[in-house]
Amino acid sequence: MTTNTITGAARTEAWDGTDLDQPSRWHKPRLIVITTDLFDDDHDDKDIWSAFDVMEWAERHTFYVPTSHYARMARFVQRRMDALREYAAKFDDCPTEAMRNSPAAKWARERAAAPPPAHIRIHASVRYDQASGDVVPELGPAGAR
């Protein structure tokens, strides 16, 4: 068996993001290519959120998420990061010290402060319209994940 030199994964698998427990059944690290564009109109935000929950927890795998819907992807990633920060902030208003310093509170704060997971790689394909000269607007800083 050959090993992927970029990810260290022994195998490459295809996943469409619908069978949510599939990545947990793969015990060895794999490069998992999402075979559907999660950010197209066929998927609602709940489906995308669920697929990203699974990808975040399956840290042993590397996920390759291709999309041509860069604007929806950027909005989703921003909303997800905002939601993580809001959830962590709720612990600050808890009535007891024990709740404010609970393991759940600590986990939420760490998760909100962390950069996006490096094992989830979102790749936006861009199109250049030769007739109009339109180019996709900038997605963000070059080093952003």
C-alpha cells in the first residue's frame, strides 16, 4: 500500500457528505475527497454544518472539499467561526464559577480561539470570463485557511 506523501494517509476515499458516520468507520488515516459540492444550492446550511461537524471530529483524516461556490463557502466559514465564538462567550455569563470553569467551557473557549482545522482543506475553483474580463473577487488573505 502506498502512502500519500502530502497527508500521510494510506488510502484515498470518496465521500459525498451524506453518510455522516462513514468517516468514523475508517480507522486508518485517509485522504477523503468530498465528491459533491457541499456549497451548491442542493445542500442546505444544516447539511453543510453536519458534514463539517463530522470532518472536525475526524481529525485522523484529511478532507479535501472542492467547491465552485466561493461566496457561499466564505459566508459559511465566517458564520461557523462566529457561532463558535458566541457559544464560548455564553459560558462567561454562567451563574456559578464551576460552570464558567467547567471542562465544556474550557473546550468551547479553546475551540473558538483556534484557527480553522488544518485537516479540512477547502479548495475554491475560480472561473475567468474571457468575454467580460471578470475575475473572481479576492477570497481573503493568501495565508488564510
